Amino acid sequence: MNPSIPVYRPDGILYACVSEARLQDLESLGLIARTVRRRKGQISRAILFGLPDDPTLPQPGTYQGTRYSYAEKFESGLQCWRHRKLLVKADDGTAFDARSVFLQVVQDCTKQ
């Protein structure tokens, strides 16, 4: 058994180390969002719920990841990442591949 269980804030910062009895009290009050257990069932850490007005938490509208890649699942159950094509529509409605423009910007930024 763990003599003390680390409890983390929603942003990943260590908040406190508590006993198993205290962790059960926190869970009964509804303050624990998630507990992480080991294979044999021992609790290794717990994560608190965040308040909606907490400025350290990512807001729903914040950018979280790239929209140019997505997980593709195969019929066999395997999963891999696919990249979407960088197709952009011009003002006149014609579509063109923006990959060359993107690579030119990267190349210009890496020049010294």
C-alpha cells in the first residue's frame, strides 16, 4: 500500500500527498476527477477537478493540436496518423496545393 498518494491539480502541478483514507474523503466530496491505478489495483495518483473560471486550465476555445492530421482506423483495428492535404481555395474559387507555399515559408524562416 502507498503511505501517501500524490494528488495533482488539473494542470498537472502537484497539489498534495494524502493518505488513502483522505483520498476516499475527497472522492466522496466529488473533488477527484480521476484516479490512476497500477495493474494490481493500487492507486498511484489522483487528479482533481478544475474550476470553470480557473485561468491555468485550457479554455474550450484554445487550440489543442493540429487540424492537419487525424487518426485513421483500419478494418483490422490498427490505427495510424494521416495528414490532410493542404488544399486552399483562391479568391476566384480555384483550389491549389499550398504545400509549396508552406515549404517556401519554412525555408525562408530557416535562412540566416
